[in-house]
Amino acid sequence: MGFCKKITAFLLLCIAFLFRKHNDDSRNGVASNVGLNYGLLGDNLPPPSNVISLYESIGITRIRIFDPNPEVLNALRGHRGIGVTVGVKDQDLAVLSASEEAVKGWFATNIEPYLADVNITFITVGNEVISGPIGPQVLPVMQSLTNLVKSRNLPISISTVVAMSNLGQSYPPSAGEFTPQAREQLVPVLRFLSETCTPIHVNIYPYFAFASNPVNITLDYAIFNTEGVVVEDGPMKYSNIFDAIFDAFVWAMEKEGVKDLSMVVSETGWPSAGNGDFTTPEIAATYNGNFVKHVRSGKGTPKRPHCRIDGFLFATFNENQKPAGTEQHFGLYEPTDMKPIYKLF
Ligand SMILES: *[C@@H]1O[C@H](CO)[C@@H](O)[C@H](O)[C@H]1NC(C)=O
Ligand SMILES: *[C@@H]1O[C@H](CO)[C@@H](O)[C@H](O)[C@H]1NC(C)=O
């Protein structure tokens, strides 16, 4: 009898522990799904070590940098809780695509020195160069880097970042299909990523869709500010344009025979100034806040309801060396004093 009671008490403890563990895991797990882009096109940005402290203070565990900046990577040493996506610069692609030796040299210089104490999870080859004049340089570099990390057994995934301009059709989502140039340049990359089980990285900006057609796209639909069904596409119902654009890309991939390839949203965001009433801190806060909620809800899109969204907000700081206008106002923080431009985290 006593023994059974002990067993029962033990089992109850186990169950309680499992529940607590499960809750903790899900909280950490979803929080870690929202990352931040860390762009450096400003002449008034804070030192990287301050920025890393900021990330840790707001619980950011994933960041993306656009090139292997040594100052940033050195500041990340020892902060292994932060997963880092590192970009290969577009200007380097010509040389790297011409020779596997050049890729080995690039890796030895830019990645190798940090492997021991920086948590580099992804290398993305080129930023929005597919489709375009240097688009064909991407796949050979991805192949060389994939061979290299495989042969070394390193836990780094190799991908590339593409824009939604690869879609020739995106409305309704089920009509999604790639442009002829994307069919040439992007589809082979998607097939390669399917083979290596690595997500494609996509930049999705409802802001630009809305700003270019505010007559037919309502602000509420663009900023996740309605629960109502705005677009019905067969059995799928859309109340925000983010999901609609995401799914248009999924449909376009399927039409090329690429099924079940996962997608990471490498950039999304909304500017807080630069275009009158469309770009206020309140609207930017609403869009970004709702995006974070969407990610943390663990829900997917109507076409992929069970695949939770993995995404990075663009960007950490307003960058004054980007083109004038909205481009300089995507930041969540002021560069000079690191104060939030609006409350988000
Ligand atoms: C490295 O980053 C990834 C992605 O954020 C995370 O899942 C992993 O736990 C991190 N590794 C360590 C050692 O913390
Ligand atoms: C808005 O929708 C109307 C009606 O469907 C269409 O005729 C018009 O071309 C659209 N405007 C734009 C800018 O897409």
C-alpha cells in the first residue's frame, strides 16, 4: 500500500514536471521564432556589443546580418544563445561562383574564426539577387558551401534570400506562379533546397503591396487589423495579406513540383515615417506587433495551417545611409540612443 502511494505520488510529480516543462518549452520555443535583422547602413549606429546586450535584454535569440562583419561577429563571441544567419555579400558572388577554392577561402576567412564561440546557424548566399543579372551565380556558391559544411559535419544550413517579385501572379493566392525568369533561376535553387531539407528565405512586405495599391488593399488587411475574411480563395479564407502573399509563394512552388519546402521569412516590417499617413509609429507598431503575435501563436497560414511561421523583423535600427524616404525608417530603435521608436518588445 505504502509503496503504491509512493509510486502514485512520484507519477503525479512526473506529470506536474512534464506539464511545467512543456509550458516552459513552448514559451521559449515560440519566442525564439521571432528574429531581428541587424543592418549596418548607418553612420550613427551603436557599438555591436551594446546591440548584443539589447538583444539579450529583450529576449531575441535569432539575428540576421547581411555580411560577415568582423566587429559584429567578434561581439557575438560567447553569446551562443543567439543563433546567427550570416549573408554572403552580393559583390562576392562572381568570384565565389567561379571556383570552389575561392569558396573555401571565403569560409576560412569569414566563418571559420568564429565557429568555436558564435552560434552560426545559416549562411544565406546573396540577398534578393534572384531573379536578376547575377542570379545564376547563387546556386554554384550554395553547392560549394553545402559540400564544405557537409564534409566538415558542421551544423550550418545554406540557403538564399529572395523577394516576392519572383511572383508573376499572386492574387488570389492559388493563382500564385513564378515569372519566367524565376522559373529559370529560382526553381533549380528550390529543388536543391528540397534535397538538402533547408528552408528558402523570403522577404515579405505587405507595406509595399499596400502603398502601391491603397485603393484595393485596405490598411486593416495589410496590418493584420481585422479578423474578418477579406479574400476567399476556394476553401481558404484570408484576413491578412501577409498570409496571402506567403501562400501565393507556396502555390507557385507547388506548380513547379516543389512540395513541402519550408519557408523562413527573412524580412518583414513597416516603416514608421517617410510616406505620410501610411507610415506612422502607430501603424508600424500595429503591423510588427501583430506579426510577432502571429508567429508566437504557432499558427501557420491557411494553406499550411500546421506549419508555424519562422520570421525576422526588419530591422533593428533606422539606417541613415539607406536611400532617402521610407527605407530609412524601418527600424525599431533609434541608432543614437537605442531608444525604442515605439513599444514592441
Ligand atoms: C543556436 O541558435 C539556435 C537558433 O536560435 C538555437 O536553436 C540553438 O539552441 C542555439 N544553440 C545554443 C548552443 O544555444
Ligand atoms: C482595383 O480594383 C478594381 C476593381 O476590381 C480594378 O478595376 C482596378 O484596376 C484596381 N486598381 C488597381 C490599382 O489595381
